Amino acid sequence: MQKIGVIQTAFIGDVVLSTALLESLHEKYPLAQIDVVVRKGNEALFNQHPFVHNVIIWNKKQDKYTNWFKVLKKIRAQQYDILINVQRYAATGLWTALSKAKLTIGFAKNPFSFMFSRKVKHEVMQAGLHEIKKNHALLETLNEGIHLATPKLYPASLDFENIKSLQTKPYICIAPASVWFTKQFPKEQWINFLNDLNFEGNVYIIGGPDDRSMGDQIIKGVAVNAKSKNNITNLSGQFHFLSSAALQKGAVLNFVNDSAPMHFASAVNAPVVAIYCSTIPDFGYGPLSDQSFIVQTANALPCKPCGVHGKKACPLGHFNCATTIQMQQLYAPLLQMQQH
């Protein structure tokens, strides 16, 4: 049996996108043992995954370097036939170089790529080229005609059971938070959206435990006489990743930022409205669901985009890339989905 390892220790959205590689590898090598290496916290993505054999976890926040060596030991013990590194940073590059794998593949930007068997160029800005295609270039070095798959998560039956009581009537999901402030549609804009929302079903605010405060503030800010006021529930922090993905899958529409919940929607093919503030889809991180809508300002702003990953604050202090987005841009996709 072949052994294949995939390293992706970045944030959760990047890990979700890298699941496209797992799909492609499994399709080409259905009998292979496929393992993944992720940072602690992201391992729950692979609960009961049908063809991921081992999940190797790097705890970066506690005894980072001691745990780095523990991960290296686990990687070397597997003696992989193929080890694919999706990361472009030194820590994972050294794992790859010292892995004892028969074939090591990674991006040329990795400082230790000179020690890889094969390396691939990675361009951040390639208009129209999605990140999953950039990652897929790593597999193309195998010269075996591997098909490009899309990201996929596998919520279990328990995940669907967890959210069943929330699905008695149509609903939309809103994921208002982001790690980066300039990627985050402002709280005030979400309140404006909910104030005039014409939707008969429920509205669920989703996110992690740290996002609960923002969700509460949004609900508090919605006008008392707003049609949606009594139908909004803040679910932030109540469900783990796969249960949240299961909830998104059944939604009429999911409203998200350019952040992890967008990739969750892609991985379960959930209908989605992706709101871009400081970033742009051409960076390669757009939605992949069959029913996807992209919303961004219609104004020609010379300052947009101001960075690939977003920033902690608007560099110019006005945040026009977010505040000039019109509510009708969000309502139009919902009307289209309801008519559909």
C-alpha cells in the first residue's frame, strides 16, 4: 500500500481548500493510505473522514519547538512514498526535507525547497486562477494525469442530527466575523441588512466562540420593528466545524466574508454570497459552490485591494471598500434563490 502525506498547517480556510488535494489523490490512488498534518484545532475537520488514515497534529501554541520535533518523528516513522507540502514556510519545509519520504514535493517559495525532490512555482496574483488550481500544480509533478477535484468536507450523521431542530423552516446563515478587520463586513452594515431584510424564515448567525459578542451586538442593533428581529438566533460557538458546515449546506443562502465560512460553504456545495471588502476574488480565494454570488463595492477605489490577507484597520481610515457596498447587492441574490 502506498503512503501519502499532505502538510497544511495554515489557518482553517487554507486547510479546507487543501482537501481538494485529498480528493484528487484518493481518486488517483484509491488504495493508498492518505495522512494529513495540521495545526492543533483543525483536526476536527477530519472526524470520520472516509479516506484520511492519520491526522498528525502540531501544537504551535504550547512548547512549539518541542512539538515540532514530535511531529517530525511521526512523519519520519511513516516513511511516506509521497509527501506533499502545501505550506511555504520554513518549519514545514524542514519537516519535508528531513521526512525520509521517497518523493517530496512543495512550493519553490519554501526556504527549504532546494532539498525537495520536486518544487513548483506559486504566484499569488494570477487573475482567474483559484488557489486549489495553484495547489494542484503540486500533483501535476507526478505526471500521472491527476484530475482536479474541489474541496470537500464530510459531516457525519451526528452533525446533521445536531442541527436538525434548526431546520423546521427555511433559513439563511450569516457569518459576520473574520480574523482580519478589513475582510469583515462592518457590524453596522449587517444591522442595516437585517433591518430591511424581507425573508420569512429564520436567520442564524454562525461563527466561533470568539465571534459571539459580535453576533449579540448585531442582534441588539436591529430595530425593534424590523421584520427579522424575532427570527434571529446567535449560534456562534455552539457547533464545531462539521456541524456548522452541515447547517450551511441546508441554508437557502449563506452570507459570508472572504474568510473560512466561505470555504466551508464550498466544501459542502452550499449556496453562498461572498462579500469582499479590502480583498478581491482574483487573489484566488473565491467561492466554489454551484450557486455562488460575489458582492463588492461598485465604486472604483484606487486603494482596493490594500493587501492579500487583509489588515487590522483600514490604512486610510475610511474603509470605503466596505461602507459603499449597497444593501440591494445582498438582497438580489436572496430574491433570486427564493424565486429559484
